[in-house]
Amino acid sequence: MKKLIIILMALIAYSTHVFADKVSFTASAPDAVVVGEQFRLSYIVTTQKVKDFRAPSIKGFDVLMGPSRSQQSSTQIVNGNVTSTSSITFTYILMANNAGEYTIPGASIIADGDQMVANSVKIKVLPQDQGGNSGQNNSSSGSIHSSSGTSVSNQDLFIMASASKTNVYEQEAFVLTYKIYTRESNLQLNNAKLPDFKGFHSQEIEMTTNARWTPEHYQGRNYYTTVYRQFVLFPQQSGKLYIDPAQFQMTIGKPVQSDDPFDAFFNGGSNVIEIKKNISTPKIAINVNPLPTGKPADFSGGVGEFNISSSI
């Protein structure tokens, strides 16, 4: 009997350890939105024993709705292990009024008897597109839309190659960035042919595997952007050197209206066509200055600004 009690106490302690997860209270919102665009600001607390939710001062945005409250709970059984989770979400629907960068302070709440404060969120508000938007899908004044039709213009999709410096010395490092700008939501990169960087030594900068798309305002229009690849280049000779154009082939899926009654029933009256587009980046000129005369005999080729620290 004593042995059975010990076993039961051990099981109770184990169950308490499994289910007594630490309560968290976090806020989330888009990193960037466009003026006039509606978006969600959510606060999630991972317990249902809550009271006294207090919203922060939300400046720079119109509060269209909220806070609405919803509850979620789930139970999972994996290999005999039971895991239960529960949470409450407080949601606001906001709309941006003016371009700029804003910080929304954290809300506060009492959860499981403890006072908690959520993280603050930073939101970048982009201005709306400049000029007329005729021929574009304007179902939301703040959203980023491509032009209608069965073609993709060079203004709706392009790739930019940019150098961090265009006037350098021999062996002075600079960064070359290939960045995709698009107003299309459905695209795929099929093939990319990069230059051989003649006259430069190159080292590629390791990128994360998943592309992160962020809104950006460029020359009066809003785009979704992501960095495709980056290289550190070291010019090997003086004079005017050129980075040749890179060649890309992309496939874009565009929805078009269909007269097929089956499309109207199953696809909301639209169909998707695939458009292949070839894109080239402009040639970039780099002015490379020769190193000053009188370099030391043991000069190893390092050019630039270096920080050296030592400790004992």
C-alpha cells in the first residue's frame, strides 16, 4: 500500500510538471501596413483565468472594432502523453491614418492572479500609391494590387541590383544586393543566371532559407519586397569595372474572369493563367581607385575600417 501511494504521488508530480506551463501574454501586428489599410492587433494570453484587461493608448490609428474576446482550447495525445493548452485572444481592428513609424505600448492583464504586461509593437505605415490607379483592383484602398489584365508590367515586377558603394579602392569590400520588388501575390522564380563578377573576388552572404516579404514604398508605389541574394565583392584591379546584368525567369499566376459556368461555381468566376516573364538587372559601374603608393612590404591587402579589441 505504501508503495502504491508513492507511485501515485510521483504520477501527480509528473502531471503537474507537464501541465503547469508558464503563462505568456504577447501582442502581434503586421510589421508594415499602408495608409487606409485595415489590420488586426491581437493580444494572446495562454490561460483562461484572466481579468482586468487594460488596453494601451493607441495613437495614430482609428480603432474600427474591439477589443473582441475569443477563447481557444485544445488537447493532444501523443504516445500516451496528454497535452492541454488554452488561451484567450483580445483583438482590435485598426486602420492607419498617416504615414510614419508608430509604437503601440503593451496592454496589461491579470492572469492566474499575476499582473502581466504584453510587449509593445512597432508598425511602419507606408503612404498610398501616388498618381492614378485606373485599371487596378482597388477592393481595399490600402492594399497592394497589381494591374489588371493578362500581362505583367515592368512596374509591377522587377529585380534591383544595388551596390553599397560605387567608388572604392582596390580590395575594398562592398555589398551587392539582389532584391525582388513585386505587386503580384503569386509568383515563382524558375531560373536565375548571375554574372561571373569579372574583376572581383566574391563571397556570398548566407541567407535564411525562407524568404521574408515586407511592404516597401519605392518611387511613389508600394511593393512586397525580399532580398534574393547578397555578395561581398572585392575589386582586384583599379579602373572602371562593371557588374554585368543578372538574368531571371519568373512565372506569375494571375486570376482572370472566366465565362466557364464551372469556374463560376467552383472558383468564384475566375481562373488563373500562368505568365512567364524574363527580367534583367541594369549593369552597375564601380569606380576602383588604386591604392596609395608607399604601402608596407607586409601589406596583406586589407582595405577599409577595422575594429580590433584585446583582453587579458
